Amino acid sequence: MKTATDTAIDRLTARAAEEGLLDVAYATTDSPFGPLLLAQTRRGLVRVGLPNQDSDELLVDLAARVSPRVLEAPAELDEVRRELDLYFEGKLDHFDLPLDWRLSGGFRQRVLRAINRIPYGQTRSYTEMARKAGNERAVRAAGTACGSNPIPLVVPCHRVLRSGGALGGYGGGLPMKQALLELEGVLDEKSST
Amino acid sequence: MPPFQTVLDEHSAAVMAILRGAVGKDGAEDCFQETFLAALRAYPKLVDARNLRGWLLTIAHRKAIDHHRANGRQPIPVAEVAEVAVENGMPEPDQRLWAAVGALPPKQRAAVALRYGSDLPHGEIAAALGCSPEAARRSLHEGLKRLRKELA
């Protein structure tokens, strides 16, 4: 049951948003892999925390790197949640969400923007991503950029594989990467071992 | 600074309780909003995160004073003291006393409110006011002396 203080907090969050005092709005949402943390600024989606990542740590990091005005505001993330739900049901092949890229800079951001253009159900190699970002030889750095992707799922770093077709790595764990590629019809369950 | 949500989670119940005591149940909700909006506005510029509770209670105290002022609750001399209705076994805050507290100089007013409204120990009052514990004790003592005289 909601206490009077809970209701007061809900109203406070709404007023903070109205008055431009909500710099980072966040919410958690369920996914087939476990709970996800979603965080958004006025520019757009800034962070997606995967189930194996510590939400409290991510929020402390956002407070330090974006703004300490961080509030739980589920209503602000309704559209993000809606699109993710559809994606997990296999009913959405393109996210139409504004993104805030500020947590990655330079080469990493170029790699992530290139990844963001890989179409649903297709894969690319780390080498191709390095080339697209302007430095073909920086394959290892491109791999690091994938690994540090602050907006996984929506920026589809799970579509980047090793040149030979091996899965490579994934921040949410390899079983999750494999399941996402299966969902998108890239891998079928027998061929992937 | 920790994420503001953490501050809200840890201290909202205490702030609400104190405001209920200071302005009553009806005014507490508005004062709560004003307190946390003011805190949220100032938060990124706050330099010391060690006493967030004291900081919030100081803001809450100021908002309670504003509330009393806005409602224009001045003491009215009466021949007999009216019986005050009691709700939930808790007497409503004494308006005449609060008006007198509101009329104290700022430091004394804050010290009295933090000690008796918020039940803070001297050390925390000092931290909230940004002075030494000795100075906080002195402000409290002076404030109480003045209240006794005013209300005698």
C-alpha cells in the first residue's frame, strides 16, 4: 500500500520534470533475461543496464558523469519500455528512440554510431566496425568500444561478431548474445555451439 | 554526490514527520514538495555530502516558517485559552509558540527548530548551521531565553 510519503514523492518527481530539474530519469523493466535499468536525459536514452550489471553502481556513475539530479521516474521511460517489450516479442525491428551519446567519446562513439546502423537480423565483424569508424587497424579498440557500449540492446552491439563468425564477447554474457541473435533469426539454436 | 533518489529514499520519511509536527498534516505535503524541490535545485552545487540530513532539515525548517508566514498566523490575544482538538493522540502544533519561534533571529530560530522540531543532537545542529557545537549551543540557549520572555 502506498503511504502519504510515497504519494508525495510521486508528485515531487512529476514537478521536478515540469520544472526542468530532472536531469536523469530512470526506471527498471522486466526482460526475458532479467531486470533492465533504463536511464534517460532530456537528450534521450543514455544508459541501459543489463541484468548482470549492478544498478546502484550504474546510478552512482550517472550521478558523477551526467548530473546528481537522478530520480526514479518510470512514466518518463514509457516509450523506451514499450519499444523494448515489442523487440523482445519479435515485433519490432527498429528502435525509434532519441539517444544521448555523451557517455562515449571519440573513436568509441564513432564505433557505436556505426553499430547503431547495422540492420536488424544482420551481423558485422569487429574489423568492419573499426573501418567504419575510420581506423581499420584498431580492431581491438573497436572490440573495447563494443564492450563499453552504454546503451546495449538499443545500440545493437550483439550484432558484432569475430571475423570467422565466432560470437566474440558480450557485456550481458554470451548466452544472452546468442539468444538475441536467435531472436533476430541470425542463429538457429542447433548451429550455434 | 550520490544520486538524488538515494537522498530521497533515505530522508523523505524523516522530513515528512518533522513537517507534520511543524505545520500539521495538511500543510506538510506542500512544504514537503517545496523542501525537496529547493534541495534538488541546489543539489549539484552542494560541496559537502556528509550531513545531507541536517541540510534537508534546515531547508524543511525554512519552508515551515514560510508556510506559517504565508498563512498569516499571528498570535491573537484572547481572554481564555481555547480547548484544542487532539487528533491521533497528537496535539496540533502550538501556533503562538511557532509564531514566536518564527520571530527569532535566524541562527537562534534554526537552532531551536532543529533541536525541538527535528530532535537533532547539538553536533548535527552545528553541522547543519555550519558553526561550532559551542556556537550552536549558545544560539539555542539565547533562543530559548528569548522565547521564555516572549511567551511568559
